[in-house]
Amino acid sequence: MSILRRIQNENSNANPPQKPDGSEPLRNPVLQTRRVSAPTPTTTSDTYQDLKNRVQTKLLSTLDPSMDVSQTAEVKKTIQELFEQILNEENIILSRPERSRMFEQISAEILGFGPLQRLL
């Protein structure tokens, strides 16, 4: 039996509640009170994005602003060390591909053109 039929059977067995003025009964009060929005599939994406933003913000706050950005290899190495340190401090466990992807995204946003960097 479907859920809708079960609810309809419950409603037909019970006395239908009436409006406060006593005029006519309310229909399907159970359906009205049980409506819930469907879960969105972007929750995982939002969580990853929040984590990336948090790590990136912390990394930028600890990064030395007087660093010479023209020496990309040294800056990237420093970012890598700080990135690993932040993940260890906050006990963030990521798989190797996730860790690599997050590092590449963060370093591209700091040193390059963000999401466009990999296309260039």
C-alpha cells in the first residue's frame, strides 16, 4: 500500500477536524503538516566548497604578504607546506585525489586565474 493511501485511510477513519468557526471540516490535515522539502543534491558540493573556503582563508591569513610572487615554484612550495599544516591542525581527512584537487584549486586562485587557470 502506498503512503498516500495509508494517509487517506487514516484520515477517513478519524473524525475530520473542523475550522475554528465550525463551518466545514479541514481536508487532509496530516498532509499539510508533514510536507517537507526534498533534500538538495548540492549538499556535498556545498560542504566541500565551505571546507575549501575555510582552508583558503586560513592559508591566506598565515601567508607572508611580502613574498615575491614572481618566483612561482617557491611560493607554490610554501603554499603546499601551509596547506598540509592546516589540514593536519584541523584534523581534516581527505583522499589523495581530493587533497590534490583542493590544493590545485587553492593555489590557482592565489597564484593564477582561479578556475580558468587549468584551461590556460
